[in-house]
Amino acid sequence: MSNVSPEQLTAFIDRALRACGFPDADAAKVAGLMTEADIRGSDGHGVFRLPMYVKRISSGGINVRPNIRIIKERKAQALLDGDNAMGHLVMARAAEISIQKAKETGIAWVGARSSNHAGPAALYAGMPLAHDMIGLYAAVGNGNHVPPWGGVDLLLSTNPIAIAIPGDKRPPILLDMATTTAAYGKVKMAQQRGEQMPVGWMVDRKGEPLTDPNRASEGFLMPIGGAKGYGLALMLGLLAGTLNGAAMGKDVVDFTTDHVTPTNTGQFMASLDISAFADVAEFKRDVDDVYGQMKGSATMAGVSEVRLPGESAWNIGIERRAKGVPVPPELAKALDVLAKELGVAGL
Amino acid sequence: MSNVSPEQLTAFIDRALRACGFPDADAAKVAGLMTEADIRGSDGHGVFRLPMYVKRISSGGINVRPNIRIIKERKAQALLDGDNAMGHLVMARAAEISIQKAKETGIAWVGARSSNHAGPAALYAGMPLAHDMIGLYAAVGNGNHVPPWGGVDLLLSTNPIAIAIPGDKRPPILLDMATTTAAYGKVKMAQQRGEQMPVGWMVDRKGEPLTDPNRASEGFLMPIGGAKGYGLALMLGLLAGTLNGAAMGKDVVDFTTDHVTPTNTGQFMASLDISAFADVAEFKRDVDDVYGQMKGSATMAGVSEVRLPGESAWNIGIERRAKGVPVPPELAKALDVLAKELGVAGL
């Protein structure tokens, strides 16, 4: 496992994307966000995805010169047409718009259609933090791996949700979760690493545990809390997909097997301006206080300390900014092949 | 088990509340909402709660002549001070305001502090439906029964969330879930009925299953999906509680044991105007289509059909509107005692 500096990683993704035909500014923006995903430890959502993205781009499945635009709008709301752009560009725009609007209205909600996979939900939920706002993001996942509870037809994705809330001296509290026990990206990573999956991630169509990631297509991911996780995935899918005129249910395109059909991915992003509710400094101290309460809890046998949502990612971020992002040998090899295909310098 | 008509039930709650000193309009409003909870099958949140409410009211723990008012406001947002009113009154007001504002702004979000227990989340999330809007509600629960994941200190409540989305010919899809495997109201009901709890609802401080509801104080409720459910409960608590200046964490008052201290309950309510995003009729047909897809899924062995969130409550509602609300003997007895105490005619 060799470590790569964030700058090296960004520069590599940037040249790969420019070689694919992206305008410089867009390549830089996507490269920055993908690197940020890797820095924060979202290993299944960063440069790991680059070969898949490039495959889709070179197959014509992503528009590299998109016209991302608002097609419906009210004071605290907008609907974006992503014009089949990289999801990173669409959702960065959605975050910007929601932050801008929330300054006046207290909250703003921006939905998107004709978008694509945008990497980890935390990236976008975290954007309002710098503006003393709370961020809320959800997406329809790009492949159905979950049946409705009690069913066996794969009609739902892992539809993730992320919520980011700023603290004062403490790190932000940032929940980023799939509505399944494990995200599908983790299954793909286990497969690439040749590892078995723990019991509880997937079951087969008879409900028996499925632990071999190579057999993933024979089973499905388990929603958290059974019927509740199914319900959450469904509601988030209706909010992020159906409401925005984006794909949901049987219309979802599995972007790991189909590299051509536009995914019509749906996402939404909301920003809440803290100053509309509270004194910002006081609120942040209150969040720190809650953080400290959780952290100060006595623990169950075998648990060293309680963790907060986003704490691990925050700590990984500090480490990786200093020491670089670890790139496993199989991934390094795949990126090397990709560099050669694109005719750009390797990582 | 005897059945009581919704009208009888409403009239009984209404006279009980008027006997407690509520103005007529407020008594009628709360009685209507509590009855609606029973009609929809939220047996732990309807008239079952009346003796507890009355105990708190008569102990001075609830303000029967409140001045519920907006204390901060922007175009798409408001913060309500509930003045320690019954939560039903505060959240009905919050729903009204969010619906009114969303007509202009596309979405609106109303937070509340100094509120109280408001019954089932579904009641409020469902209010925007009649206005062709989507409803979103969350609350800080009134008693901490959940530790942070890996911890044993009870610092979190079951913080529920509800989302309601209207269909065309199909019933609305309405998710109303605690972020724990079971809501605490279900534990209280099992206790009252002398029933054991299933494994998975609660564990003791060593992590062993706890199934005797009389021992509930020795253990805690299990969050859905382990760390994820803890994360959700925490974020909803920060959004519904901390952001609004309401109780969260160690400040939460357990209203089953403390009948005097103001609970400073926090909740929020958001409404999304569908017409800001889509053609309303078309959207509703799309929701029906998703409903039908889920319903049409092949099922696992032993499952007769897939259910949608809110489907059971909808069907129970149809049955109970026609045949009345079943009142178990222990509850009937408790309500009889209550009626005598208050000097009003019994149920």
C-alpha cells in the first residue's frame, strides 16, 4: 500500500478528466471533490470510482459539456436539470444555490434531475458548514440492491442521507449513512480486495446470509431496522427521485453494468441558516456540549469510547492530509492502466 | 375489548380537557388529534396518554392558557415558542405556518421550543397532504431510553421522524418511525397489557436481551441499524431540539416520572409544495406507480404481500372509522377512574 499526497491525487484525476474532454474548471472541481472523498476515508467513493466514471464518459453515458440549469424556482427552492453532467458538478451547484437562498429565507431546498453519481453524501451536506448553516443531502443510488421489506424484487437502492451540523471547538457532527447495513460501494471494495463480507450485509433470496462479494448479484443488501430502513429508502427515493422527475424504482439504471443509458439520477440538498433559529456562537457551543455528553458516556464492556457521527472521517482526514491517501496495489494497477488508456501521466 | 365510536372518544377527551381548564377551542383541537391518533392505530399515542397528560396538567406541568407565538421568522422559516402548551396545539400551528409559507417559497421549515408531547409524528407530517404538499416532521422524545452506540448512559430519546407523500388513487405513503427498533410507547403498552416484549426491542446494560417490560428501567431501547440509528436519533435531536433552543441530551425531562418540570420539548415541521417541483397530478400518478411497483414485488417465503409505509395505519383507519376504536379493559378502567376524578361523564 503506497500513500499518495492529496495534491498528486487531485492532479492525476484532473488530467484524466481533461483527457476525457472536460473543461478545465469542471475537471478541477470534480478532481477536488473526488480527492476530498478519499481524504475523508470514503474509499469506495473517491479515485476508486475513476475507472468506472471514465468508462461511462467514454461510452457517451455522461455529458462532459453540460448546461446545468434551474428549470423551476421559488424563493426557497429550485429544481436543477443536470443535463447528464457528473453528479459532483450538479450537486456542488445545488449546494451553492441552497446556501445562497437560505441566507434570505432561513432554509432552502434544491432538487436535481438528470444528474449522476456524485460521490459521498457527506461532501455536499458539509458544504453549508462554512456558512454557519446545517446541510442535508439525500440521493437515489445508482443501482437497485434492495427489495421492499418482505419482497425479493430489487426495486430500491441504498438511498443515502447525510446531515452536517457545525460545532465550535469540536469537529462538525456529520452523519452520512446508506439506509442499508452496508453501502454497495463496500461490497465492490470487498470484491476488489478479495475479502469476505461480514454476516448482516447481504442475504440471498431465501434470506440466508451471503458473504461472498462475487455472489453479490444473487442476493440483496439488508435495510437498517428491517421495514424501517426499507421505509426510509423509499421516502428518500421519492423525495430525491420522483419529486424531481428523476429515476426511482424500476427506472433506476445500474451504472456498474450499463455505461451508456443516462442514469437520470436524482438528489436533493437543503441548507438551514442557523442564524434564523439561534445565536450562531451559542448554538455551536450547545452542539459541542451535546458532543461532549455523548463522548462522556460510560461504555459497554469491550468498547473504549463512544464515537460521534463523522468523527472517524474527521480523524482520517487529518491523518491523510498529513500523510497522504493510501492506494492499495490493485487500485494503483487499475489507475495505471487507465492512465495509459487516456495517454496521461500516471499517479 | 369494547369499541368506542370516534365521536364518543373525541367528546370524552374534550370534556376531560375542558375540566382541566383548557379553552373550548383548544380542548376540541387536542381531542380531535388524539382521537385521530387512535383511529390510525397509534394506540400508544391516543387516549391511552390522557391519564398521563391530565396528571401533568393538574400538577402544573402544562400551560392550559398558553401564548403560542413566533419568536424568530424568515420567509421560509419560523421558530415557535410553545409557552409550555400541549404539543398538539404547538405542532398544529407549526404545520399551518409551514404550509402557508411554502405556498410562496416552495418549502418552509418551522421549529418549536417549549412544546410538549404531541402524539404520533404522522398526525403532523400528514397535514400538508391536503394542500398537495409533502410533510416532514421530527421530534425529541420525552424521555431518554437510548445510549449513544457503544455507551450505556441514557442520553437520547427514540426521536421519531415522519414523512408523508400524497398519491393519486392510492393512499398516501406515510412513514412514521422511531429511530429505535420499538417506540417506548410500545413498551408501556406491553407493560399495561401484561405482555412480554420480543427480543430486539431492549437490551440490559450488559447487552443481553430484556423482554420483561416491568424491567424497562434497567435497560435501553435498541437503535435501528446500531450506530446508524444512534446517528439518526442524534441528528434529529440536534435539529428538533438544540437548533430550536429546546431540550436535548441530558436536559430531556422524562415526562413519565416527572410531571412538573416543563419539558421544553423540541419539534420541527417542514412542508414542501409539490407544485414548485412538478405537475401535481403527474407527480401523484408517479407516486402511485412506485406504490404499485413495491406492491407488485414477488415475496419471500411466508410473506403474503409487500406493505407500504402507512398502509396498515390507513387500513386500520378505515376499519375504526366504521367500527369504532377498540378500548382494552385496563384502559377503559383507567379512563373511568379519570372521569370520576375530573367529575365528567365517562367514555
